[in-house]
Amino acid sequence: MNVKDLLSLKNKVILVTGGSGNYGKCIVEGLAEADATVITTSRDLSSAEKNAGYFRDKNLDVHAMQADQGDADSVKALKSGIMEKFGRLDGFVNNAVSRPMKGYHAPIDQFEESMQVNATGMMNLLREMTALIVQSGGGSVINIASMMGMFGPDLSNYDGAPGMGDLPPDYFFHNAGLINLNRYMAQMNAGKNIRFNCISPGGLFNNQPEAFVNNYCKKVPLRRMANQDDIKGLVVLLSSDAGAYINGENILMDGGLNA
């Protein structure tokens, strides 16, 4: 098959949770540019609609739906809504995250709240969307984790950047768990024509304080943070037939920072 056909997502329906976030917008755009029909979700439907409208104005096939992964009823409604509107699901990018915990000394109740959404709720959503993809004949799941799930924090990155160094422990905890959960899902769904892969990105440039950007970039062999396009090709690869034999992997996308 021609490589352009292998990378095409034409006639595929792909769900991206948290599609209004910084990496989420890049992911939605990349999938839609590869001709997928993309569903973007948010807890706030108006936010998802605004995001979808932005991409439709660029002649991309993007649709908005409401979903709160911390609410089991909302997940059920999303699943039935996808089947009612699209009749199938070929791919799922598990990208949504809640960040209620603001630092190391934050109230422990915030850790519990984070686990309800980022562990229990995420597992429920992952299992339900997996079942829908299998029911549709198979496809791809991509779990978006972070390099913070693989390594401890480099606190020297925050020198000279007040307010940035108090990192929340739940973020490290749930990303590390997601990376191994990805392997678990690949094994537990063997023989069902569904693949599970994880992407662990490094930092995305988002107008952070100059001191942080300088500290960070001097440690990256490419001498920059990730930009809006860097994740797009990888997500398309893992969603498409070009990635048909990639399964159970965690791909570190950090420009060589941890090489």
C-alpha cells in the first residue's frame, strides 16, 4: 500500500477527550488534517463547540460532544451518543486530565479528587471506549501521558521562575500509572484487533517565563520546547494503518531531553 494511503485516516471516526487543551488542540487538528472525522470533548459543551467551530472554519470535520470522565453517567451518555450520531468508533485519544492539586503541600482531599477523575474515571472511560472500538471492528487507542510519568522532576528548570517549582504529586502518580496501564490494556485485549500506545511528551511552549524556557531549552539537544506541530505526526502514525504493528509502546517525545 502507498505510504500516503497508510497514513490516511479517511472514513475513520476518532474521539479526542480534552480536545480544548494545549496538546489536545494539536491532536484534534492533526487527526482532522489526515481526513479523520474527529470528536472533541470537554466537560463544558460550549468550550468543545467553540473548539470544533474553529476547526470547521478551516474545513476540517470536527464535532463537539460533552463528557465528564469523572461522572460514570456522562461516560455512558458519550458512548451512546457516539453510536447514535456516528455508528462506530475507530480510535480514541485519551487526553483529558483534571489538575485540582496545586502543589506538594496541597490538601490531601485534592489528591483524592484527582484520583476520582484521573484514575477511576479515566479507567472507566478507557474501558468503555475500548469496548466501542472492538464492537466497531477494531482500531487504535492512544494514551497521552507525560515524561513526568517516567522521571522525577528536575527542579533546576524552575530557577529564576517564581511560583513554578511547587509541582503536584498527583500528576506524576497518574502519568506513571497510565504508562503501565497502557501495557496492561494491550495484553488484556489481545486478539481483538485493537492497539494501545502511549505518548509521553515533554514541555510544550506556551509563553512560560523566560527563565524557565532558557533553563529547559539548554538541556534539550534540539534547544527548544515542543511546538504545536510536534505531536501531530506521531498521533496520526499511531492512529493509522502506518502504525498497524506498533502496540503496547510508550513513546517519549521530548526532543532528546532525557537521552
